[in-house]
Amino acid sequence: MSTYSYFPGCSLEKMALSYHQSAMQTTNAVGVEMKEIEDWNCCGATTYFHVDELLAYTLVARNLAMAEKAGHDLVAPCSACYKNTYFTSKYLKEDKDLSDHINYALEQDNLKYSGSIEVKHLMEVFVNDVGLEEIKERTTKPLAGLRVAPYYGCQIVRPKKDHEDVENPRFFEELVSSIGADPVDFAYRLRCCGGSLIITSREAALTLVRNLLQNAVDSDADVIATACPLCQTNLEVYQMQVNQEFDTNFSIPIMYFTQLMGIAMGLPKKKLGIGSEFISTDKILTYAKEPA
Amino acid sequence: MATRPTFSEEVANLMHSSHGNPLNTCIQCGTCSGTCPVAEFMDHTPRCLIGLINANQKEDVLDSNTYWFCASCFHCTVRCPSEIDISGLMYSLKRYSIWKHHYSDDAIGPVFSETFVKSILRSGRSYEPVLAPSYIFSYGVREFLNEAHTATNLMLKGRIPVIPPKLKRIENFKKMADRIIPMGGAK
Amino acid sequence: MSEKVGVYVCHCGTNIAGVVDVEEVSNWAGEQPNVVCSRDYKFMCSSLGQELIEEDIKEHGLTRIVVAACSPHMHEKTFRGATERGGLNPYLFEMANIREHNSWATTDKAAATHKAKALVNGAVERVVHHQPLEPIPVEINPATLVVGGGIAGISAALELADAGNHVYLVEREPSIGGHMAQLDKTFPTLDCSACILTPKMVDVEQHPNITLYSWSEVENISGYIGNFNVTVRKKARYVIEELCTGCGICEEKCPRKVVDEVFEAGLAQRKAIYTPFPQAVPKYPVLDPPNCTYFERGKCKACQILCPTGAIDFEQEDELLEFPVGNVILATGYDLFDSNRIPQYGYGHLANVFTSLEFERMVNASGPTDGKIVLRDGESVPQSVAIVHCVGSRDNNYHEYCSKVCCMYSLKFAHLVHERIPEAEVYNFYIDIRTPGKGYEEFYNRLLEEGTHFIRGRVADVTDAARLPGEEGKLIVQAEDTLIGKQRRIPVDMVILSAGMEARHDSQDVSLMFGMGCDFDGFFTERHPKLDPVATMTEGIFIAGACQGPKDIPDSVAQGAAAAARVAGLVNQETVMMEPVRASINKETCSGCRLCNDLCPYNAIVFHEDQKLSEVITALCQGCGTCVAACPSSAINGAHFTNEQVFSEIEGILWDVMEHQAVPA
Amino acid sequence: MDTKKKLLMIDDDPDFVEPIMAILENAGYEVDAKYNPDEGFQALKTGSYDLLLLDVLMGRGAEGIMIARKIGDDEKLRETPILIITGMREQIAFLFPGQPVHPSFVPTDELIEKPVEPDLLLEKVSTLLKMAEERKAKSELN
């Protein structure tokens, strides 16, 4: 059984608790152990970089150091946490000066980060480490006929330039296929949801959410699947506000990919956190059927 | 002897350790602005902002709302044909503006950043309810009601924490932050 | 016996003098043993600089010359000339590179001056051990190999053949003609590409001095200037050329259709046995076994049965041809940038996004749509067309360079759309319009008059995801209009991607085979970018056309002719003098171990069984030194790179460290 | 006279550097300025300076602290007295509900806050230079 150091991030504590629950259930189902990093702290989000990048690196490095101490690669389910952690780890590995300074701060918590671990997004664990074949095998109730818009968002692929293909990744689509659902051709799959703007520039953020929802509906999607708590919140919680602002009547469920996986694996919906959403997912659940 | 740096050099100094090419390699092609999801809300497009920086138009740059609209989606950065880290530039300008207090009193961006940082330094993790008051009063009545309604719904769905989270080793955590910015937080 | 060395330190304007204290270096050198005269001078390579050396040799009786200046690549020949005119053997000269290896590599003046002294001292220590050498004359075979039958190769071949020299023209595809044969009209004159190209192709075919091998590739080349040995693989055509009349019945009767990805850029079909286009040269068709029903299932043979002259031969095999040539011209052309590599432009995903080559074929009167501009459905006429410049060019993520031709052909496309669909709106999205050529800017002005919309902004993406009214069912091109500083979304029916030029996918292998250089982008490296653009660092190997860098037709033609002129010059000389930097084996000390025999990359060492000795064939030796280093009994001497010379240079360079160590003389 | 003391100032704000340089130069010091931490540290390593005037908030964040720590780790550079001049409290102190900037966390000799009183600046500079000389004399004695 492979083991990872799991860094849930602040959102998954409450706002996106269902992501956390479904992540735990699905990883467990495929025989992967997620050991939550003890006493982890916030990754600094994007806002920390506005004030002091060195401090932001320090925050992230504390989590990295604890994961390293445990001896496992770090896994983040939130795309923003993932991006921050991935790049901090990369910069610390590349820049000795920086890593000396950050480690000087970490001393205060009796920690040290030497850069010996990798940072992965939760989806990478499923796609690359567990493998789509394995997921297919564990799928007992394939979601045949369910049209899923795989919404990558930004930070799961960007600005990671050495990624297989920043402008045309296919792994999310493949994952959706592996649980028997149909990935729809979703033109906006890599566009920004305005996540970090929802508070500071509401109008801009709601416009982006509207465009995304419109495109998903135009491509006949039954559900938008996300891999990030900020995207989920923006697209779902603010759907109502979009409808009011733009006189639309969107009502499309936004689910975590782990929730869809869980359904397809026949896991109980309560354990996947289904029920805390604003937009009903009842229709989605009806697709899960054992193959005839 | 030292020659006084131009504004463009000041920005370069601010980005001295960034990971892309320097701003003066910009060919003004507009890929960033064509790509930017929020370009229509900005008073200057990202390309134009780089042009203004390279032309030392300090006031225009600092007065611009462009960098506060940047959503950190990194699409411009990965597409830039000159490999300029445009998102990194936006971060730099946000820092510059916060450090120099060069923003208007009703600007939400910097106020939010400050509130957020403060809250993390206090407890180690973010806690949504404390973030709200800082910006919510700047909204119009309708937005305010919408926001309040949304918050109530979140609360009912159990998606907002009631008690702020706190690290166990919060004292160490504060001391750690103090080594990066020694402001006496640890006493 | 002590030598009299003259040292000359060049300023190279401020290139060297801006960093190195040349006067100090010169004064210091003057104090070194054996140095009798030392000077610094603004430009040593100028005629006055060279005369300085000549006069000093006569006046001071100098016996050795050292010039500290740029790279020997640049001016070693120049100063050897000056040394010779002064009355010395040209090999009694040594060059110290204090520019590329020193002043250009640092801004630290003190360190640079110190290093210059070391390099000069190394050269002085070395040059006293130099020996006079005589160049080796080699005869030149008048025949020339031209690789690549595009417009550059055709031009080169015809020039040489017209001058009375024999040419072997080797072309990889079934027909010569290259990319130019695929084009419709050429900018800025709009003459028909085929009309001006076909006569030249026919000339090649009919020329008594040209041997054309199409559907063939160079497999191997050995030898050296004047005396190359070429092996060409003539791929099986399954058509007996001597019997084929080019009547076309086989092609007509072949039941098997396949998409023509090469000549028709995937827009039309061809047969399994085919000539790529009606004017193909040579006229013989080619059979393509993977797509042939007979090769697949053992049945059919329609072509063989119906061929009136019995020219189809399913048993035919590749042939290896060997022949000697004196010189080689490489004109291997370019590949088109693959638009699939920029997914956000939608090519391969959105039907009505076309590449420039697809559009060229479409507007060609003899192309798949008979010259009609239509959408992918084959019938709808676009009412709006967006032309996207700089696809794959001027972008560090793909190619940093400008592909040079795309602006002009994009303008030509816009004109052709206006011409064929007068009511259509045409949008050109550009970063800069580059029209540096005769009549090019005038052509741009013409397009402005024709009402083309020019939007200055590189396209961010092309999508079919409609958002605003009027976008339904269209392709939306999103870009910043940088002249007004606003993001714009232009809905159009058709998008054409002006893909750039890139080096041939296998240019690296080709450059290795011919023993010449290739730059980071894969283009062949010329001897000098300005003053010697068609020669390479390897004597006897020349380059022409887009294999050297992006180029349009006039430039390719000019380079083809230029390369031919260079070859003709050498052929006229009949002999060429070769560097005497060669290895030789001392018979007394050779143990006959044969270690060097296999190591020599040029097969220049033979073993005499009777004497149990190895010997270097001077003409084949390239002076690389591999054998010298490998010989266990130090029996091999590399002229101009003797152990004594090399070690003295090293010790000379390390003068400041050596002083402390009391090295025995 | 060549006994002029040589000072290096690392600060990213030209509006601040200019008047400070003028004050110091009028007082007979030779002053070099570098406007980013990289160039500043490089200059410190290659040049020989009697005193360093260091800003805190530069580039990515509090990089002045990073330089001060690096200097503390370097046996040779450690000898150079550092005077930190910072406006950090003014700039981001509201984020750090504590006391004024703590010089004791980094190996620095003195700390003054922007805006700077010219007299105070000159006094601190000369005191630090004197202390450094005494320290040097002492270590030579040992």
C-alpha cells in the first residue's frame, strides 16, 4: 500500500469538507493511504505573495518539512495549495540561498526541508500512481451516459511549463472515461473561474463564472467536475448570484472528481459528502448503475 | 557613485529573482492581454502596463487597477512568447503598492490581502468569517444582501466553521515568521 | 638557437581594448624571452596592421610571429598571409584569441588583462617550436553532388551544369520541385508558381550534364574536398524507368485511394501508384507498398496487367549507387511548423482552421478544390477569414526566430480571398508586418487599399465557444488590438494559420553525415553569416536555400546560384591547397600494434603487413589528432600539434603558477 | 585625502537613497548605492566597505534580513558593521502586532527607522565606524 503525506489545506476543513471526505474514501478504496500532516498550516494562498514572498515560502516549507520528516511525497487536493507547494519546493531545491534562509526560520519549529520529496496534486496520484486501469477495475457502478465537463481550472496545469501539455492536457478526460462517464468537449476547461477575485473584484469574478457555466451548459454537460475547492465554491455557491446578476437560470451541479469516482465505485453518498451542496445532485446519482 | 534607477529598473529590481525574462524583452505582441480573462475590467491591458513600465510612466502604472484584477491564472505567463513571468510581475506590483501604500482607501485588494495575512499569522490557518467584514461594506445594498444570503446558506449547509482553527505549535509558528520579518511578534 | 618573436596585440576597436589593457599586455610581452618586438594596434587585420608585420619581419629579422586578436576562425588565414608576404613560412605564426575567449566573456578588466598575458605567453612559448610546413595540393573532381531538388537545388544544379560541369541531383521525393511546386501564386508579383518553376524542372531533366536521382537519398559520404565518395540509395519505385513512358494508365487504373499528406497537405487523395502532380519530373510514377493492395493481400496487380510497356516490377529492390564527386551543395529545404503544437489555435480540432499549406493547395487552380476557397465541408464559401501571423515563429516556446516569409504570404492570402470572394471580410492578425524586399511594401499598401483589416495583436486563441451575440456557429478569434489597447473577439468563418518554417526534422543527422555544423534550431551553419553565407566550415561542402535559415524564393535562387559559383571556382582551379596539419608515423618507433588503424575516423591509416608498420595516407588525414593521442609508443607526430608545441603552450599559459615551481627546462 | 570611509547602501527606493547619499557625502563619506539585494550582496563581497546601510523590504520581501543573515554566516563579511534603515514598520507593521523591528534577530549593529533624522544618521554611522575600528584594533592585539 502506498502512503502519502496529505495536506488538506484550509478550505477542506469546512467549506470543502465534502472534497476531503470523498478524497479519503476514494484513495482508501484504491489502496492508497493518506496520512494527514500533523499540525499543518495555511499555504499562504495567493495573497501572501502580495506582502512578502519569503514569508509565503516559509509557510509552505513548514508543511513540506513535516511531510519530508514523515518520509512521504506531499499530496494536495486543492489546486492553489498544490501550485504554491509545488513551486516552493522547486525553488527551494534550485536556490540554495533561499533554502538556507527559509530553513533558518524553520529552525524555530525544529524543522528542516532538504528537498527530497515530490509534490503531487491528488488527481496526479490517481492518474499516474494508481493508474486509470486500476480505477476502471474498482468502478462497480459506471456512470454510463453521464455527461461530465472536466474543469481543470488554472493552477493544476499552470504555470508548470514542463507539463506534458499545458494547453491541451487530457488526463482529466481520461479519468472521467475510466469511471464510465462521457467527458464532454468543454472549451472553457482551462479558463479561469475568477476564484481569487470573488472577494476583491466581484463583478469580474461573476462574469467569469457566468461564461464558464454558459459554456458547460452549451456543451450539454450534466455536471461540472472540479479538482479545486475554490473552483467548486465559485461555480456552485455563486451560481445563484450569477443568475441574479445576469438574469440567467443556471442550475448545474458542480462536483469534486472524487465524489464522481466515489459514486462510480459504489461508495455510500453520505461518506462522500454529498448533501452539503446547493444544487441538487440527485439526478447525477441515478446514472450509477451496475453494468447489465 | 550610482545612477538613479528609472522606474522600469525599480520594477526590475523588484523582480530581480523572478523566473522569467526581463520586462524589456517584451515585444508588445499582446498575447497576454488577448489571453487575460479579466482584461475587459482593467484600465490598462497587461501588455500596455508593461509598455508603461518600460517607458517609466510610474504614476500611470501605480494608479492602474490592472494588477489588482490579476486572478493568478498564469495563462499569460505560459503563453508569453518572450517568456516573461507576467503573473509574477502582477505580484510584484501588488507588493510595491502595498509597501508604498499607493492605493486608494476604498481599494478592496490590498485591504483583503492585509486581513488575510493578519489572520494567518494569528492562527496559522485561514478562517473565512474574519475575512468577510473587511470588504463587505464596500458593496452596494443588493450585493451586500446577496453576500449575506450566501453566507447564511453556507452556514446552514455546515460549510462555514464556527470556531476559528488554530495550530498546536502556534508559538513556534509565530517565532518562525519572526525570523523572516523580525517585528517582535515573538517577544 | 634562439628565435626572434614579434608580438602584435590587436585592439579590435573597443572589442578587446575596452576590456583588456592592450598596451600593458604589449609592454609586458616585450619583456619576455625571445620577443624582440611587441606592439599594440587598433585593427591588426587592416592592411596597415598587416604591413606592420611584414615590415617588422624585414627590419628586425623576425623569425616567428604572434598575433593576439580574435578567433583563428576569423583571421588566422589573414595573418598567415602577412607572415608569408614578410618572407617567412606562414606556419611560423601563432594566434592568441583574446576576444572570444577573453574580452567578450567578461567585464573584469584586471582579470581580462591578466588572462591576455597568459594567452600571449602561451602563444610565444609555442611559436618558437613551430616548424615550416608546406600545403598539400589536391586535385578536384569536377563533378558535384546537389542534395535536394527544390528551387535552391534546381538553381544550383542548372548553373553548374550550364557551366559545363557534371551534376548529380539527389531528391528524396518522387519529383523535384520542392515546396515551390505546391504554391499557387508567388508574392509580390503574383505570377503563377508552377508556370515559372516547371520550365526549370524540365531543363533539369533534359540537361546532358545532370544525372537526376529522384526517390533517392544520400546514404553515406566519405573523403574530402575534391575527392568525395558518395553512396546514394535509390529507393525501389516498382517501376522500370527505362520502360515507363509516363502515360499514367497505372495511376488511372489503380483501385486504391489514399489521402495525400505530402503534396496535397491532406486535402486530396492520390492512388497507391502515383505521380505527385501532373508536371512532376521525372514523369515516372512511384508505387507505395504499405498502401498497395497487391503488397497487402497478394492480389490486384491492376497496374502491372494494364501497363502497355510492362514497366511495373513488384520485385524491384532498393539500389545502392556509388560515385565520386569533388564538391557537395546541400539544398535540403525546410519543414512547415506543425500547427498541432499550438492547441489553442484549434487546428485539428476545429474543422475550419486551416494551415497555410492547406490554403495554398486550396487556392491552387490545379489543387483539390480547383482554386475555390471553401470551408472543410467542401462547399460553403467563407464570408469572413482570419489570417493568423507568426504561428510557431517569434515565440520562445517554439521558434525564437522570424520565419521571414509568413508576412508576405499572409498578405498574398488576403489578396487571394479578396480576389475570389469580393464580399468577404479579411482580418490579418500580426505583431509586426515585415516587408523588406523589392516590391514588398508596395504589396502591403495594395492590401491596405483592398480593405483588409489589419489588427495588431498576436492571437491568443481560436474557439468555437460562443459567448456574445453574432458568435454562434463561428470561429471566434481572440486577441488584443494593441493599437487601441482593447481585447477583441472577431467571429469568422475560416481561420488560416500562417505557420513558420523550421529546419528539416532530420537536419541534425544530415549535418553529421556531411561533417558540418547545425545551429540550435537545426539550420545548417554557414562559414560566415555575412561574408560567406553559402560555404560551411567543411571544405567542399556548401549550403543553399532554406536549409540555412528561413528564406523566400528569390533568396533561395540567389543562394543556389551563389553556391554553384563557389563550386565552379574550385573546379576551375583544378587543384586546391590543403592544410599540412596532418599526422605522420615514425617508422623507427612504430610497434605495429594497429591501435590507430581502427580509431581513425577517416580511415586514413593503412597497415603494411610485410613491414608490420602502420602508415598515414596524407590526403585522407584530417589532422584530428586521435591517433597521436592514442599511440602507445608515441610514434605518431601531428604536424603543427607536436607534443613539444602543445606542452610549451600550456606551460606558457601557466607562467604565473610555473614560476613558483622551478620547472626543469 | 584617501582616508575617506567607504559606505555601501543597499536600498531599492531611489527617492530615499538620493537624500541619504547627499547627507553622507557632505559629511565626507564615499557612498556606493545598489538597488537590489543581489547586486548589493555582490558589491559587498567584491568591494571593501567600512559600513553597510541596509534596507529591509526589497524584491520578494524582507530580503534585507536575508542579506544580514548571510553576512552573519560569512567570517570575512561579519566584520563589516551594518546599519539597518527600514521603513518596514510604516510599510507592513500593521500585519505584525508586536513591537518595533527587532535588531536582535539578525546580526546587525544598529537599526534606525525611516524617516531618518540626518544628525541621528551621521551619529550612528560614526559610532559604528569607531566601534568597528576598536574591534579591529583589539583583534589585532590578540
